[in-house]
Amino acid sequence: MKILYLGPTNNSVYNFLNNSYKTLNTEEKISPEKLYEFDWVISYGYRHILKKEHIENSKNPIINLHISYLPWNRGANPNYWSWIENTPKGVTIHAINEGVDTGDIFIQKEVDFNKDETLSSSYNKLKKEIESLFINNFENIIKGSILPQIQPQGGSLHYVKEFPGIESWNIKVKDLIK
């Protein structure tokens, strides 16, 4: 089985895939035609939008790992917005469609935090949760034991340009939301 991994490689998802399957990685924009060469495409931290042509050239659903509890906080900086807007916090593995993080959901998990979390510590906890969720469920997803479910309506969407910036990722979230 050939896998195309889209995103940075400094994580346990890439290590798992690379050690278990024939895996090619890129962080660069990729042509839609290239996707046809692979059995599965996994996107995690990939900074480029995959378009309709990419989806059509993929043999199977393109799997995206997102550190929010969809449909909440689609798009950019989901951890930050979950605190600012007091929305559910968690992680989601979903299929990529033509929308921004609107694809059918394979699996998701709500994540609890303590009152002393920082943006950095909560981000690292979400990252650890999504990586573990993926590694523990990937085989069942590709075997068809976990079927994607339609994503609920509602939620929220944020773009990079909306992010106000912060002085430090070590700010406690309780101070951030004051």
C-alpha cells in the first residue's frame, strides 16, 4: 500500500506511517494528478488547500487530522478559537471535501483541560490526542470498519487573517479569555 503524507514529519503520525507503509511525504503544493499514484492520502498540518481536482484524483477519501471538535473551529487556529469562543474542545479525523474542514467525520474525541492550561500546553495535548487517535484507528478506517458520518450543521469557521496574534503561547487560557 502506498501512502502520500501531506505535512511536516516531526510527529508520531508520520513515523507510524513511514514505519508501516510505503510513504512519500511533501509539505509543498502537489498537483492533483499525483494523488492517483497513492492508495491513501493523509493530511496533517498541511498548509495548502486541496481542491476538487485533488479529491477526484484520490482513490480513497483524503483523510485530514484537525485539532478541533468539528463542526466547531474549522479552519485556522482552532485551539485559540475554542478558548476565545468557549466552544467544545477536541480532535477530529475527517474526509476532505470541497469545503474548509466540512467533510464527513471518521472519528472524533472531546478533550478535557484543566484551569491552568496555556495555549501551548493545550495545543500540545490536542496534538498528542489526534496523533494517538489516528494511530489507533487508521487500520479500521482503511478496512472500512469505521465509516464516515455526515458532519453536523452549525459550528464555526476562522481564517488566518482573523487571528489577532498573541505575545506568548505560554499565556494561561484563563487570562486570555478575560
